[in-house]
Amino acid sequence: MYTSLQITSSEYQSRAARLLEHIKGQQLGGVVLFDNFHITYLTGFIFIPTERPMAFAMNASGERVLFVPRLELEHAKAEAQVERVESYLEYPGDPHPMRQFAEILQKLEIRDLIGADNVGYPWILGYQGPTLSSLTGCEIVNVNPFVEHQMAIKSEAEIALIRESVKWGNLAHRLLQKYTRVGANEVEVSMRASNEATLAMIATLGSLYRSGSMWSDGAEAGYRGQIGRNAAIPHSLTTNATFLPGDVLVTGANAPVWGYNSEVERTMVIGEPSADQRKFFEHMKAAQETAFDALRPGAKCSDVDHAVRAYFEKYDLMPYWRHHSGHSIGLRYHEGPFLDSGDNTVLEPGMVFTVEPGLYVPDLGGFRHSDTVVITENGLEILTYYPRDLASLTISSQ
Amino acid sequence: MYTSLQITSSEYQSRAARLLEHIKGQQLGGVVLFDNFHITYLTGFIFIPTERPMAFAMNASGERVLFVPRLELEHAKAEAQVERVESYLEYPGDPHPMRQFAEILQKLEIRDLIGADNVGYPWILGYQGPTLSSLTGCEIVNVNPFVEHQMAIKSEAEIALIRESVKWGNLAHRLLQKYTRVGANEVEVSMRASNEATLAMIATLGSLYRSGSMWSDGAEAGYRGQIGRNAAIPHSLTTNATFLPGDVLVTGANAPVWGYNSEVERTMVIGEPSADQRKFFEHMKAAQETAFDALRPGAKCSDVDHAVRAYFEKYDLMPYWRHHSGHSIGLRYHEGPFLDSGDNTVLEPGMVFTVEPGLYVPDLGGFRHSDTVVITENGLEILTYYPRDLASLTISSQ
């Protein structure tokens, strides 16, 4: 047996066993999952979701079936940890593929009360089709809270993949900072940093590495348009800009590892920081530390966000507030629960969050660090380790 | 007024005017759109969809409102072609942001019969919330067929962006082929080609260029794991593989331009092609030409797929069939209508498709070209122009 970073077969079995317990506990006829991340979580099958519907079904005997288009049959058989893969010819097709899926559910004796994560296959890239209830005539109950909670508590193996992701995100970020200079183009710098970090990563990890992502083949670091005055817009998109002296920059780096993500973001300044830049940077950093202090098992997600907002209010910073304090991260780069004043989920060991309160100042820029942390038995561990202080994040304008 | 590649303000106005005609014609109280591509199509606002709900609303007087999280307020105000942007604090928040949206709909007098593209904000990245019908108590009718048909017929300006995209995808593909050689790693080759093509593109187009994509900053070409025997799996993911003599490769290249995509894919062979490789390559090429011949205004999407399947059947190729003949492309890299035997949509001038019948041979590899074409008044124009013949696509194994 060769060494591997991949999640083991026995871990997929125990994930399935927990879902089966839920089916039995709730007296469901079975469960149907449409969400591609739910399918990956339960089966290990990483794929490109398209307009062609796919679904995972488990009956009350624990039998697991994956329903895929013909296109994905060999791929699913090779990789999905299920008892059986069933395929349909094509979408839209005639008859609609979901008719065939309804027959599979009948054969699996998944009926009466069916747990599902959505009303039907989600409408992406133009997909249209019938709901699960209209297909089966059965009552559908929402199993999202169960599956999402299961995914929110990361195992040791999942945390190990996130730790590996953090390392290569750190390298990509280090190179991003190194190559960022006045007059350079953001796309050029981002590509160079991402490219070199990825080559180093795949040479280092060799066959241990797969991104497990349809969007990325390796480590990535960039600005996504958060440059200078644009940085006051948190979710900007790349604008093909060049760096100027005095720019406030907000970065982001990640490296998907077998599908698992991490996030490190830093605020950097080009040239000697102004008094205003210093002020907002230090407030942002203190607000993030306020969040770190509030993150512990037994506290609620909302407690963390309330603590951050109290800090903002104390220093009259609410005009610069734009978003909550963070989100969960794992197979998805954003997932619940959220560090939001409206989310009263209790923090538990194994939950992994980004911690990223931000300040956005018109005509000056955005100020946001993001670190990836895991809740432990006693408090939290900050998995990302890129320097957080202004001196380390100041880029010479010479 | 500076020159620009971007879709003009007047084109957004005419898109909105056509939606308003539909509202009036169907006697709707108004329309609500949740899909991020629908919002971009109607408003020009390109953004990163997240768990934070967003929606576009238009009432029967033609008043357009975009509903966004506080995070996106300045961004939306700067870019969205609407009468008004309304924002909510944060998701999940308390109360749920969709309560505030329901009040906005009341003020807009969008009631009774509401057209919508989905039952509610779609469940992505962990979002959960009420349906539009439960929020408003109104009857909801599906406006997808109208909006999707509107998007399917590309304007001259949209086709111009797709033409621009084709050029830079072509460059990325040319570099991909140039750097692919025995012993190289697919990720290294893909990054080098994408990187150089992107630098050339942004230097050439300068401020005319924005990717308008959350996933890509420029031109991209790669293999996505479709290498050697793996190439028999159409939707494989990157496996960090190295090239070997005798490999059959399936490529893909694109360059989003102001959000618009094109697709060119080619089958390449490393070393002198074997008799089997030649046979399947030439059948694949002939099947694609069969599809080209069937694409004309007035024919149906299904006619094209039937013609391709007839070719497959004539030459006993159905064991190697895995998927339909192509899909529409535009703001999305896959969208409807589909060149599928179950899709009876009539072809109209301005529709843009990928044409890509494929053959997948176990233990040998996959064979697929994809070209991007536009239906014209008289037939079709093939927008992609990368060589399609085997001699041009054979890579030396020396």
C-alpha cells in the first residue's frame, strides 16, 4: 500500500454509516443527494457538475447508488465509493433522465418519506426537470441540516488536507508579495506567483497531490481587482490594473488539495503607510484578534460576530463595515455555518472557519486579513501562519 | 467616448425592454431573477455569486431594482444598469434578508402573478431561505424559457466578444501544443501556455480587456486529465500526469472576454499515430463534419444529434458513444439549448454552439474536437480556426 494524502475508503464508509443512522433514526425510506459537494463528501467522487443531472441515493438497508450520465460512467465506477453506479444516456434526452432515476428509487425501495438536500437536481447551466416529489409522489424532508453539520465537523484526515493546503497557499502568497511592485500588472504578478508555487508543489508532493478541483490545478495567489481604491470593494473582480505607490492591496491565496481548501488573505501597502492607512490597518488587525478571542467550543457563531461588531462600534468604525466575520471552509471555499450575528450555531471542535472582519474606506481602500482556523477542544488553532503585521506587509515603492 | 469591447448601455436597455414586453404580454405583476448569469445579462453587473442572496426585480412599469448584500453595494451601483440598487446588511442575518426583499417587491407593486427563474435564491455554498411564493403569497410562473431564449440568440456585440475570445483561446492552444512533449507534466505545460497567452492578450488589448469571469483572468489551455488512457473519460480532472509516447490527448482552450466564452478542443497524438488511432480520429472528424452539415436555421437541435448518431450507427461506433453533439455557449460555458436528440429547439440565426461529437475507446483514449459555431441566415459560420487534421495535431515523440 502506497502512502497517500487522500481520504481513506474507511472514512467514506464511516461517513455513509452516519448517514444510515440518520435514515434509521428519522425513519426515512432513504436519502437522495443532488449537491455535487454532498456527493463528493459521501462517495469520494470528484467531478464537474453540469446540466446533466447526477444524484446519490441510499436506502434504509445502507445500499448506495450513484446515478450519472453515460459520459461519467467509467469515471464514477473507478472513483465512487458506492455499491453500484447506474447511468442514463444523456440530458435532455427523451424520456427525461429523472424518470429513470425514479425507477431506481423504486427498486431501492426508497419511498414514503424521502430525505433530500434539494427539491430536485439544481438548476445549473440551463438544467430543467421535475421535482423529486412530483417524480415519486412521496413526501420529501430536508436533510441539509444533518449533512451540512456532518460536513462542518472536519475529521483529522480532512484537517490534514487543509494543513497541506495552507502550506502551498503560503508559498504562493510569499511569491505574490515578492513580485508585487510599482508598475507591474496584477495578472502578471498573480500568474507568476501561482505558476511557481504550483510547480514547486507538484514537484514536492509528486503523486501524493491532486487538486481535486475543477477550477484549479494547484496553488493560487492574487488580488482579484482589490487594488488601490478598488480595494474598497470587497468582492471585486480582476481589472487588469497596475500597481501604484500608495496602493492598499487585499490579497488571497489557496491551494486545493484533494478538493479541500484553505484561505489566507492579507492587506498590504505599497510605500510608507500613511497615518490613515496605519489606523485602519491596526483596527482591522485588532478586530480579527477580537474574533480569535471569541472562537471557542460552546460559544455561538453569532457571539464571534457580535464581539467584532462591538469592537467596530466602540471605535466608530461601522461606516466602514461591509460583511460578517467569516465562513466555514472545506470542500467548498464558502460554506455554513457562518460567523454572522444571525447564525446561532454552537461552535464545536473540528469546525474550520475563515476569520476575516474587514474595513472598507472609500477613496482609501479595503483592509482585511483572512486566516483559516480550526476549533479545538480548548479554543482554536490558527492554521495559517503568514505574517500579520504592517511592517511585514509593506512593499517598497522604490 | 473611448473605444471599448464591452456591451453598451443601449444594448442593456433593449434587453430590459424585451423583458418588459414579456411582462406586459403575459400580464405579469413583474419579474424576479435570481440566477447570476440572468442578472449579468440584464444589468451588465458581473459579480461573484455566494451564499448571500441577490436578485433582480422589474415591475410592470419597467422599473428595475437590484437587491444585493451591503458588501456589493458600491460595486453594484458602479456597474449595474438599473434604476436602483437596494442592499441588506448580511446573510444569514436576522431577520432573513429575503424578508426585506419581499417588502421591496410590495413597494414595486410586483404581485398577483410573478414571473421568476427559480423557486427562490438557489441553494449554493450553504444558502438556505424561503421560496418566493411563501414570501409573497403570490402565484409564480416560470420565465426561464423566455430569458433563456433571449440569451440563446446572441447579438452582434455578443458575437464580437466571442470572436475575440476565440483568438486568444487559439493562441493559448497553439502554445499548449508547442510545449507538449514526452516527459513534461500536464500542469506545467498548461500553466506555461496559459500564462504566455494571457500576457500577450493583456498587452495587446490593454484597457479594452476584462475577463469578466470569477474563474479566470485570461486565456487558458489545458488537458484536464484527458491524457493517454485517461482520455477515454470525457470529464476527467487534472491528474498531474506526464506525457508518454503514444498518448492520445484531448485539449481545451478558452479566454473569457467581458464574461463571454468560446471553446476549442482538439485531439492530439504523441508520436506516429497507430492504425487504430487514425481510424478513430478520422471517424470523429467526419462525425463533427456531419454535425456541421446539419446545422442550419430552421433545423432542430435534435436533427443535428440524430445525424451524428446515424453516422455512429452506420460505422458501428455506438460502443464508443458517450454524450450528445454539443451545447450552447455564451456568458456560461455550457447552456441550453443542447445539440441533443431530446432537444427539439429550432435553430435560429445568432445561436452559438460548441460542436463536439466524441468517441471514447477503452485502453486507447478519447477522440473529440470541439469548435464554436454561430448559426447564420444561410447556415453556419465556424468561429474557431485551429487546424483540425491529424497531421497538424501530431506531436513528435523525439
